[in-house]
Amino acid sequence: MVSFRRSEQDAGSTYQYQSLASQNEFRLLKLLPGVGDRLDCELHHYILGTDRCPQYRAISYTWGDDAARQALHLPGNVVIRVRKNLKNALRSIRDAQSSCWLWIDAICINQTSDREKGHQVRLMADIYGGANVVLAWLQSAGENTDVAKAFRFVQAAANFDDTEHSVYNHCQSKLHAHGEDLGADWRSVLKLCRLRYWSRKWIIQELVLARTVVLQLGTSPLPMADFEIFCGQLNANRDVEGYLDVRNGAVWKSVLASAAARLALQRSEGRGGDPRSSNLHDLVVRYQNNECRRPCDHVYALYSLVGPHRTHLTIEYEDSDVKRLVDILSFVQLHERLQPSKMLGLTRLLLSLFHTRPEEFLQDPHKRGIAQSLNLVVPVSTLGSVELQQESAEAVASRRSIGVLSPTPTFEFDTSRRPSLFVSEGAEEDAVGRQDMMYFGIVDTDICGLAACRLQNGDVMWRFRGTKYAFAVRYLPGESAQIVGRAHLFTDVDLDNVGHREHEVSLDLATLLKLNLLAVSSARDRKSDSDMGATFEQLQAMLGDVKVVGRGRYNVFVLVTSMLILCLFIVILIEYRT
């Protein structure tokens, strides 16, 4: 055992962390026996996995949003400040007569050191896998849900008999033998599944990697194994006719759809093999709706669930979001070999999760340089060959409604390569006003348009999925092609759902983002929040079909607020008229 160092300053001084000396070193908290509000403890260093390391429990819990003001007392009048929810958990866990050893991230990791956090994240699989028990403290700050009824119901149902239908049999017994209404039981289970704890991203690996999990809220415990049996039987019989009756109508759907049930099922499925068999890109998509305090933890919190190739993934809390994004995409491209369409979907999702807008890559030269270090392969649709048309009434009418397209640089590609390789960006063409745009049709289609460039017969139109504008492309002698400008398209069909010939182009991330901005925004220099938000939404459409997180609640908020304002206006109008 390595002894710990304490601050010898005034009484109540803050504990000073001693650096971890070796690759497998970590800290354990010794919670001393006692009663009352005061919590006394010690903090020690151990080498993970050695015989001298004591048996310990790892605590899985929600941090909460309050400040860390609650004191844990160490020898020498030294304190560690923690949040209220953690102190409540420790008071409940503490034994009046004997000490216990605990691993708790907020205490056992020096939270002021990004370097140490990165080091300890790499050990999470061994820390949680090596714990005797992982105690899932379900209480969150501000939540007063009583789950004791749910715990009793789940435990009784899972252990009613030794069959694979113990949940069903238990419910039948309560319904017919005792005449009990199951509605309250099922509602209590739904409340259990809706606790804020289950929305936290870090708990995923904490529970999946654990050997044994005990759920606890207050003084009520429930073995996770019982909850796994309960959810497993519901899931296995979800389509069995007659099974729905004992599950109180539609409540079972909400239970099975919850994050709590999904984790219980994943633990059951992973028991037959290595739970760390997933690819990072699958995990990021699967758990995109779980929450974390720092955007980068949308990836780092899943690190220990990735297969053995995870050792190639850099964990650096000190990196910029742009550098981190490029490293993650490079890791997935190199070690998980995604198809181009999926790679783009992941790019879009990571931009959303990291709260990073494409403009950040382009406006800062340093960030742009980082983005240029990563090459991606991108699918693009070829809509067909251009044929210049005589001016028509439709063209005249369209010119009045379209936006002005700012000048566009040229982009040259080497088409002798597969995929076509981006070579260089050229000078911007002169601006073309709406009245001077060239009217064209695309051969063998019902698509027509107006191009803000010197368009020629035989040029082709490229289009990225989900974007507003198309690119006019000219094939040149010597197996090269050049984007020469942008165009408005007019058609009655949804171009995203119409089959077109697709090919792939290879280009760096910075160029991809610049092309995206040109494909979704008419003016290059728009910088308002609304324009940037719209541009970001268009990028998400361009890059794939993965669901966007976080914006649904915002849209609901806007809708509700608008309705309230409308109601207030109507009330004022009525009062005025009367």
C-alpha cells in the first residue's frame, strides 16, 4: 500500500492529491464506521489487481448540478468537498460498526487534473470489473421517488418460481388467487425506469462491465440480477398473445423502451461472452440520448465497452474539440473501417454531441489545419448532364423567388482515382446576379434549374444528400473534374428518395465542411445564430440518417412558448373589446 499525503494547513483545509505513480495505480476510499451527519474517511493508493488491493465496492451514481459543498473528513482536519447526492449515498452505505472500501470517481480521481482523468478512464474496465459489487445509487438531487414498491414487485416476480415464466405466474397469482390490482405495481416499475439515474452516460459501462450490481435508493436494495430476469422475461414474451393482460395494458411498452430495461437486457446478453465486443461507432449511435456533463464524454464514457482495438483511441481531456473530433473519426476510419455513408452519419452525430459548428473549422486557421489532416470518402449523387434551355415563363418567375448565390471557389478532383481525389481549391468566380443566372434542364429528367456560373452543355450536376443547392461540375481533359459553381434546382420529386448514380470522392474534412456550407447557404458570409443553426441542421441531413439529439425538446419548448404567447394575446384582445 502506498501512503497518502495530506495538507497540513489550517483545520478544514482542502485535501491535496498525490500524483499516481504507476500505470495501474488508483485510489480507494476507506469509509470509517459511525453514525450521524459527519462522515470520516481515509484515501489510499493501491495497484489495481494485486493481492494487497482490498475488496471494494464501486459506486455508480448521478453527480447532480449543485456545487460540491458537503464535507468528508480525513485525518488531520482535512476535507474533501462532495455534492449532496453523494453524501446522502455515503450516509446510507456506511456501517455503524465496520469500515468499508469504496471506489467513487468524484473522490478517487483528482478532478482538477485532466491528465489524470484521461489515465483513469483507460482503467475503468478493470476498476468496475474488479469491484466485488457495483452499487447503483438511484437517487438524484431533487428526486423523491419511492421505489420500494417496485423493488418488492420485481423481486417477487423474478423469484416466484424456477420457470422462465415466473413474472407471468406471479402476476396471475396476484390477479386470480388474491384478487389484487396490478396497476399500482406496474406504475411503480415505470417510475423506477424513469429515474434520472438511467439517463446518465457514464453508468452504461459502470453497469455493463460489473460482475455484480445492486440497485439501491435510500435503504431499499434490489439485486440487478432480479431486474434482468424481470426485463428478460417481458422482452422474450412481448409478442405472446395473452401475456399482455398481466402487464397492465401499454405500460410494459414504456418499461421495455426505457434506458433501464435496455441496460438490464444488455447485461443479460453480455453474460455469455465479452461485453467489450462493440465498435465505438455503434455505441455512440446506440447511446446518443444519454447525458453527460462534458461533450467529449459522449465518447470517453463508452471507451471501456469498445473491443481490444480501443487502445488506439486517444483520450485527451486537454485537447480542443476539433482535435478530438479528428482523432475519433481517424480511429473509427482506420480501426473500424466504416462504409462511407456510415462514416458521414457518425461525423454529423459527433458534431451535434460536441456542440461544434462547421464554421469553427473554417474561421480559425489552426482548427482548419487540424481538420485538413483527416481525409474522408464521401458519396455524391450525379443527377445527369446539363442542357441549356431557352428562357421560359417558369424561369422568369423563378428568378424573382430565388436567393442570390455568392461567388464560389472552384474545386478540382482527379477522376482517374477511385474514389475521385480532391486536388485543389481555386479562385472564386465573379458573382452572378439572379437575372443573369443560366437556365438549364437535366437530360432525361424533370429537373431544371438556374446556375450562378458560366454553365456549358455537357456539364453535370453533383448533389450531396439533404442539401439545398447542387454543384455544377465540368469534366476536363486528362481525367479531372472541376466544380465551377452552384445552382438552384426545381423539381416536384424528393431528390433524396430518387435513385441516382452515385460515386465517391475523397477529400479532407475542412473541404467537406466548406462544400457543405456552400450547398446549404446562399450567402457565404452569414453569421447570425439562425443562419448557423439552419446550416448545421442541413449538414446533419447531408451526412446521414442518424437521429439528431437534443433538438426535439427545444422544438417542444418553442411550440409551447408560442402557444402561451398566443393565448395571452387572445385574452388581452378579449379584455380590450369588452
